[in-house]
Amino acid sequence: MSRLLSSLGGFGLRRASVSKAWYDHVVVGAGAAGSVIASRLAAKGAKVLLLEASPLEFGTPSSSTWCSSLWGGEVPRHQAVSVAAGAGRDVVWSRGRNSDYDAWDCMAGGDTLWCHAGVAERLAAGERRLAAAGQGSAQRPPPDAFSEAFLRACTEFGFAEDVGLDVGQRARGVGYFHRVVGGSIGWAQAKYLQPAMLASGADGQQLEVRTDLAALRVCVEGGRAVGVEWQDGEVRAGEVVLCAGVVGSPELLLKSGIGPKSELEALGINVIKDLPGVGKNYQDRLQILLNSDGSVGRPPVPVTTGSWAEPLVALLGGSATSGEQLVAGGFMASEASLSDDPDLFLTLLGPEVGLAVGLAKPRTRGHLQLRQGEAALTARVRFDGLADSSDRAILRRGVVRARRLLRAAAGGSDSGLVDDDFLDDAESTEFLRHSCMLARHAVGTCAMGSSPASVVDGQLRVHGVPGLRVADASVMPFLVAADPYGSVIAIAETASKLLGQDMASYHRSQYGVPPVDVGVGSVLQV
């Protein structure tokens, strides 16, 4: 690996030459989505510049723990790439429920691009990578006595056993996870970006990567995005693609004058496009960690009502464990009336850690805003995960049911574990506030749709700003019933397809021929 990294050391741009260059596409963010998009576009013959604020890791396992990774499917632009998104060292690959993707499609205009059948095609592209041998491949964890007993208890309670990739397809389904070893970012960089960089050559004929460079804003002229600016330079491109994450992407839009007019004007930012939804609709899953005996795990820092967090580190804590202990899990309904729509998710973490139970589709929404820091404007997130009474009620019922499952798995009675008082909102709110932690499945701050509250359309184009797209977890209008990582890869594959089609149309209109396929695609096939 060291020789490979050394051979890739020349892949980067000299500051003196960047500002004079022109590219078909500039991709901001070399996380999971950005790595997929940059490599796919280069394979189609596009001239691509990939900007990343941190070093690349190429599959190097992160030292992050399960609880300390940030922002779920993506890492913010200003955070280290080595922090693994989703679940620390490893992440779970699973498909969302068909009905969830169909709802996405309806919100995006109903042209079938995001229906479950269409998304399945893009998920399959990522799953072909998962099937490849070696570092970063999908692995089903070895069974252990505790996991087997827990899954048996679930089936006795009426749960269906789901295949790992389809955990979540049923409202009461559990199964062993398929893990992406090496972390979401490292895996995407190793399996997508690294081969494309090698195929592109030391001169970066198709793909140039610039690390340790933080984008400041999108350059907009005549209402159209024409490039990206950083501290001491800028670059021009036919199209700009933001893949900077749930915090980074809306932050860049706001700093570029694209967002809620009143907020931008209050900060003295010239308004390019009034888009009220930028930074809104933030959502993440709250969960409670239960020990294998059903007791509550070590409580984290309390979830402070309405607290400003940068970047929500104050909400972290609990019994930390590496992603290697992500064993099994699934979804369940907290009430019989919800038999067709799960509202709770379960993550089994092994006998030494226990079981996490959390909200599958939280109703609480937060928002991101720019605030004046000591030296510059920075993005902050306001999120009180327990603000909605329905979410609190679902979590309370989830704890009761999860404890019964754990008790049954241990061979004991499932009765008498929780006092009826625990189900009372007034008695249990403080318990929840001191016991919940974030699952790091954050999405939604540049939501896709056709309503005035949306930020991008069904083709991931920012409303009213030609030449600009967003393609990462921030475009998800709501969480699907699955770990979001697979859906992030599907979004990136969809964006690559859309961008490639637009590029081909442009070349035909200008030159009468499509762009030349440079052969990177043969390297990328698995």
C-alpha cells in the first residue's frame, strides 16, 4: 500500500496552474459520493477536477468508534476524511424499502428515476463492488451464540428472517448485516477513486485530484454556476457537483448566496437565489443502547434542548464499539397498527455491548445556519432530537419491546421488565434525554423534490441555478428504512448517469460527436 500511495503522490494540482484550467466537471468532496461520481465521469471521457479538504485514505481502516463518526453516509467538508461515515470503522450495506424509494420518486416529480426499480439498478452497481474479494469487500459477520439466540427470539415473536442486503424490506424483519469493511469513505476511495486515478496517469489526463484544499464558495455568473473558489484561487467548469455532505453542501450553497433570503441578507451575503429549504429538514436517528441483560448502557452527554452543536459532538457518548461488532439487526413496528411500516430499528452489537434500538423514521427536524465565527462564517446545526412527542413515545415503546427480546434471548421471562410508569411521557422524557445518542444517519439538508421547500429537483439540479448539482446524503428527502450508506452510493451512481448523459448531449451539440471513452471504465468494472 505504501508504494501505491507513493505512486499516487503526484496526483494533485499546482496552485499556480489551477486558476487557468477548465474542466467539464468540478466535484467538491472526495467522500463516498464524490469518489463514485469523479471516477464514473472520468471513465466517460470527461475532464474532472476533484477537490477535497483532507487527505485520501484508500481503504485504510479508521480508528473511529461506532459512536464517534460524523453525519452518517457523508463527512462534512471541514471534517477529516479518515472519520468513517455511518458506523465508524465498518458500515452496513442494506437496501431501503421499496415504498420509501417510490415515495422519493413521487416527491421528485414521478418520472421513475427514483422508483425502487430504478434505484435497485444503481444499488446493484455498488453491490458488484461488494462482491469483489479483498479489502473493502462485503462480509457477513460470523455467528455467535448470543446473536443466534437473539435472532431465534425475534422469530418466536413473529419476526421474519431477512437476507442481509434486504434487511428492512419487512416491518418485522431481522437478519445478519453485510458490512463494508474499511469504512464508507475509505472503501469508496479504494474501489472507485483509486483505480480511476491510476488509469488517468500521473498527468491527470482525465481525473485530477487536489487534496487539502477547502472550497469557499461556488462561482456564479449570470445566474449560472461556472466554477469553484478557494482561499487563493478558483477554477472554471461546465458543471459543479457538490458532494460535501449534510453539513458541507448546504454550507457551500449558503456562502455562495443560495439559500433563505432573509438569513443571507442578515449576514451581508449577496443573494443569488432565494431557496428557503437550504439547510432545513436536517434529520438523524436517535437510539438507546441496551446491555445484553436489558439494562441501559452508559448514558451519553444529555441531549440539550435546542443546543447549538458544532458539529453535534455534545450529543455523542455511550458505550463505544468498533464497526466490527455490527452483527445483525432489522426493523420493527412499535404498535400492531403499524405492521406495514416500521418505525423502530434494531442494531445488534454482540454480547459485550448489547442492542441499540432507535427511530427508523424520526419526525423531528433540525436546521443548519451560518453563524459568524472568530475568523469566518461557519455552519452550525440546531437539532433537538426529542422535540416531537411521537418520537418520544416510539422510543419508549421500542425500549420495552427490545428489553423483552433480550430477555427472551437469554432464556428468561419477557414480563415485568419495565414499570408501566416508564410509558408515561412526563416520567420518561428526562430518562430518554440522558440515554439517547445519535446513530449518525443524518440526511436531508438539500432535500430533493418539487415543492418550495426542496433544494434540488429529481435530476439533482439546484433549483434556479443552472450548472450546479448536489449529490450526497443531503438530497434525501427523508431517511429510508435502512442504513443510508447504500442509498448514498445509489445517489452517486444516479448523478454519474445524469451528468454523463448531459455531457454527451453537449458534445453532440457542439462537435457532432460524443466524448471519447478513455478506457477507464474497463478498469472500474468488477
